[in-house]
Amino acid sequence: MKRKAFAKLNLSLNIVEQRPDGYHDQNMVMVPINLFDTVEIQVAESMSLETDKYYLPNDKRNSVMKAINILRTRYHFKENFRIRIVKNTPTRSGMGGGSSNAALTIRMLNELLKLDMSEDELLEVADLVETDAPFTMFGRPAQVKGTGNIIDPIDNKLKFWLFIVKPKRGISTRQLFKHINYDHMEHFDSDKVRRALETNDYQLLLDNIGNSLEHTAIKFVPEIKKIKKELVKFGFDKVVMTGSGSTVYAITQDEKLVDAAIPKYFLKYSFVKKAHVISDVREVEKIR
């Protein structure tokens, strides 16, 4: 069985407050995009996880292995698997690559082993793995609240193009949250971002997309600020960091602008990608 695990972007990420348990309540608008890893799973005599990136762990530190261990504890299956992952989504990018791999693995094993998990059970297990995993399990544009576990679908009617750029240096989510400066934190209205998508209001979208973590992330990776200025100068309507960074995306309704940006920045930065929003990953994840 072989499937695509799609990345995500945050059109808005608003930090509401820090909880007593140390986590943060957030109010976000998240969308899946047409950037994906591939995950292949076969039943095998022993467990193995292979990736095409030497620096990725293949043990319990990997979110896919964590997901399998949680499922095994819950459903008591004996089967082992050979798992092969081809990575296209950069690590430490804020695009949820690891979470997406884990969420897809849960769904694939549910099908492969006929576990008959409900949607609520799928989301519950995903939430035990990674904070972004419930959204990547859901796989459609949504407003996401709490720690990432409260998901409300959005009927997106707005079309636009994205130009994604990641600087060479990534950011550890854990380290970023340890250094959040609440006094300098900006806040963004995810309710208005949602309304923009549902009412096809591009200007309302531009006026409200943003990321509360961006100011702190720039302290870790100053290049984020430089890239944002470059892309605005190039002609994009707005440039925003996604997740905990370090990736930024530039937004436009002019596809030709994105096409012109690719050759200009392809050799300058470690990762660039032309992208668009996907309406439902489950409709396009299967590989024939």
C-alpha cells in the first residue's frame, strides 16, 4: 500500500494563551497543499522504517513509529511492517511533514488491518502523536483551536497561488515556544481569515493572515525577515511564516508571478515550491 502524505500551511496562527500544562491554546486556519511525501507500507516478518534522508531517525523518535506503537498498544495486533518514506516536505519547516506521515500511517494501518476505527478514533490517536497530526488526519481546510485538537471544517471558495520558500536553517518547535516573547507578540483574527475563504474575499484574507510566532522565529532565523522583504518587492501581495517556521509562503492570484519567481530563487534558497490549496487529501492521496 502506497499513499501521499500532504503538507500543510497556516494561513493564520494566533496564540490565545498559555495553558497551565505548558501547552498553548491557539486559533488557526490551516490548509493542506499539493506538496507531499510518499509512505509505503508492507506486512513483514520484522519492523523496519527506511527514509531517503539519512538524518531522519528510524526508531521510536520517528512520529510514524510512535503512531504504530500507540496503535499496537490499543488494538493488540501482532503484524510487523516494512515502511518506506520518501521525503519531499522539509524538516523543521512548519509544514507538518512528520505529523502528516504519522496521520497517514494510522489511516493506512486502519485499512490494512481492518481495525474499523471511527473518525473520532482516528483523530484521537493522531492527537497522541503530534499536535499537527489531527489536522493532517482531517486533511481539509479548517479552523483549528485548542492545542490543535478542535477542528472545524471550512468551505473554501477562494482561489490563490502560493510560493513557498524555506531558508537553510530550520527551527525546533520546542525551542521556539520556550523563547516566546508575549510582550511583542502580534495577534491575528482567524475568524476573519475563515470568513475570507468562505466568502471568496481575497482582500479580507490579505488583511488578516499572519503568525503570532513569527517575531520570535526571526530571532532564531533572521533570514526569514530578509526573504519576506524580497518576496514583497518581487510583487507578491503578502508573505507570512507558516507554523513554527522557518518556511514562509508568498500569496498571489497571479500564477505567472509564481512561475517567474521559481527560477529567480531556486538556487538561492534550500527549498522553493509553487503550491495551491487542496480541498480534501483523501480524494488525491492514493497512488495507483
